[in-house]
Amino acid sequence: MSNEAIARAESVLGYEFRNKSLLEIALTHASVANSRLLSNERLEFLGDAVLGLVVCAELYDRHQDKLEGTLTKVKSLIVSRKTCAAIADTVGLTELLNLGKGMTTRHHLPTSIRAAVYEAVVGAIYVDGGFEAAKAFVLKTTLPHICKSEDCDVLENYKSALQQLAQRMLDAVPRYIALDEQGPDHSKSFEVSVVIGEERFPSAWGPSKKEAEQNAARAALQELLRRKRTAESAAPRSA
């Protein structure tokens, strides 16, 4: 790559490499490399692991009331090939990729190739600048997708999360009881309570039975997680 191309790539990434050859390798597809060892495949392997760690840590910090099953589903969406390819397109990495002959129609590149260059760049930044530099780049580029995931059904399915935790902690399945409904037909509100075993948890309201159940499940989930944390902190630590 020419110095001009490298400078343009660094400008796109918002990161200046100390070792410019790492950037060049990250942007080199195996179809044009003299050896696969000189392509971006090894950096892709490393970047995939760094990406997963950063996203997992961010989701863990953001969503204290979510179980691992829910967090795993959201993480899978964010680090998927589809999302990584979309990030590569948005950032401008697809246009910078060094490809062999016959693969120059960038608008029709396979998702796997576009995703790979993003992961390779993450790996290159990690090798060049360390974990914090790579983390900053990952969060900057994935944040819109992380924020978008906060509105998706998989993250808001408190009923599913509550069922997992209730079965694990209490060996019981939650039941939902409709307690009340108020308001005119076109604008009703519903009150629902969760019962697990013999215990009834505080009720919650919602503009539909489905939303009331989710709200009630969320309240019960938070209470069970509070009890779980209390029990864990009170348990004696092994020497």
C-alpha cells in the first residue's frame, strides 16, 4: 500500500498505526496475498476473540438484570457476520480491502469477506496498540448496534429470563394471574401478578396483558436476582 492509501485508511479508522505493515496485512485478502500467512486471516482469528470479549463485557456492564442466555443471544446478533459486514461497509473498510482479480465488484462481496476485514482490523489494532485501543475502536463501531439491541424482543423478554432463573433457583415455573383491568375499551390497563411456587410477587400494570406480564416478570426477576446476589455475598468463601 502506498503512504497515501495508508493515511486514508488510518483517517477512516480514526487510529494511527505505529506498525503500518499490520494495517496493510489487515486489509489484504488471501486472493491477492503471496501467502495466506501474509493475508488478513490470522488477524481475523485474533480480532474475532477481541471483538467477542469487548462486546460481552459491555453487555455485562449495561444489563445487570439479564441472564447469560439472554446476553448470549444479544451478543450473537452484534458479533454476527451480518453485523460485522455492515460495520465494515459503514466505516469504509470494504472500499479499502485489497482484493485479487475477479473479486473487485465490492458491492457484491460475500458477507464473510466484508466481516473478516473488520475483525482483522480489530486484531491489528490490538497487536499494534493493545487492548484499550482495540476496545475503543470496537465500542465506537458497535455502539449503534448495541444500542439498537436494547429495543429488540430478545433483550426485553423478561418472561423467558424469569423462567430460566425460577427453574434454577426454585425448581418452579412462573404463573401469571390477571388481577384487574381498568379504563375504557379503547384504552384499557391491565394488572398482572407473577406466582412462583407458593409465593406471589408484586403486581404490575401495562397497556396490554402481554406488556403487563412482561412488567410483572421484570419486577420478579429483579427480586430473585437481588436474593441471589445476597445469598452469594453471604456464602463463606473457600480458602
